[in-house]
Amino acid sequence: MEKKINFLELYKFIRVSRVNNLEAIGFCPFHNDEKESFAFSIETGLWKCFAGCGQGNAIQLISRVYKVGEKDANDIFNTLLNPIQEDYLQYHATLLNSPVILNNLLKKRGWSKEIVLEYKIGYSDERFTIPVLYRDTLLNIRKYAIDGKKPKMLNVTGYGNAKLFPYNMLKEPELFLFEGESDCLLALSLGLPAITVTSGAGTWKKEWSQLLKGKKINICYDIDEAGKRGAEVIASQLLGHCEIKNIKLPITEPSNADFSDYILHYG
Ligand SMILES: [Zn+2]
């Protein structure tokens, strides 16, 4: 059965001032609006700015408000409809209240406490947890086994579509792109503007190339075959959109060495 959508609830990122029948009136998120220029249908989600910012459907609105492509906007739409029922802040509190686990994690991964606090890293069921937040919308929680538990990584079931992480870095003009969250959080701890893809080495969405347009991207993937292949695929996708530098880590051991191995053992 099709769930009836209440767009007044779904568009909680729009400041609404009044509702006439099935039409909500409020302030446009795309210009400095003091005249309540924005309207949308509570039933269909179709919207319009009367000052000229445009009009469209729900996916187009989310895409513009969240500054993402349509595939990511579609995932955000689905998540707004069916929010994740897990409390990442509870996991974060658990980690902060477990000093032995926290200190081991910081030591082993090279992360700073500030980064753990900023990105609300947590702990649950023998896994460290990384919430994937876009604005204040929780899109996934990545859950990495700490001690060899299988599987190595779990997504929230049904919310595993790859995303660029962390979202707040997407505004930076230059980025270091890593193969995984652990490397990325280490680089952020070192003060580098860093992002990663929340999935394996081979994944890239076409719309992300558009999202990163005009930036300088330093690709820093693992030294194994999967990492090299992944870096090549992404470099070819970014070609024509970004200035690309493929960083080859100057190490040969271990055979699957990554940025963390480099920094923690040779840095
Ligand atoms: Zn407008």
C-alpha cells in the first residue's frame, strides 16, 4: 500500500508561516526571502518560489536544499519518509563512557578526540559506529567490527547506498579522497580536508563528479590492486570536472597498505 506523504512534515527544512487548505506558504530557502515567497502543496510536494528561484518536485527541492545529485536526493527523500530508528548519539555516549575502548581506538587509528566528538563516533555491539549525516538527516550508520568480528562492516539494513562522507567537507575547494572512513578520519585528525565513499574501493556515482566540479581532488587509495583500480576508475570519472592528483603512497609493506599504515608506521 502506498504510504500517504505529508509534505508539511517532510519539508521540515522549509520555514513555513501559514497553511491555506492544502498549500503551505513560507520563506524560500534559495534567496534572502522576507516576503514569504515560497509555496508548496502539502499533498503533492510540488513547490514554487514566486521571486524566481524556480519550481519543481520533492526530489528537485531536496537536491537543491541538500546540494546533492538526484540519486542522493532520492535516498534522502526515502530516509525523511522512513527515518532510521537507531540512536547514534546513544552510541556516541557509550563510547565516551568507555575510556579503555576509546583510548584503544584513538591509539590504533590515530584519530583525535576532537574528531571523535565532531563526527559523533560511537560504540555498539563490539563495533565502532560512524553516523552518516547530511544536514541533520541521518542517512546511515557504518558499524565496523573492532576485534575480527564478522562481517567486518555493517550498514543500517536498507540504508547502505554509498555516500560521500563527511558531508560538511563537500564545501572545501581542495579535498583528499580516501578509500575508507578510518583513513579519512585520520586525515581529518591531521587537519587535512578529507572525504571518503561509504563503500568499497570501486564505487563512484556519476553525479558526484558534478558535485565536486571545480575542486582539486587528491586521490589517496590503498596500494593493493583494488585500491589502484579504484583510484584509476575515479580519476577517469573526475576527468574534465576536477583537477586530479593521484597520490601513490611511498610504501610497499604490508601489501594492502593504506594511508593509516603510512602515517602510523612511517609518519
Ligand atoms: Zn526564492
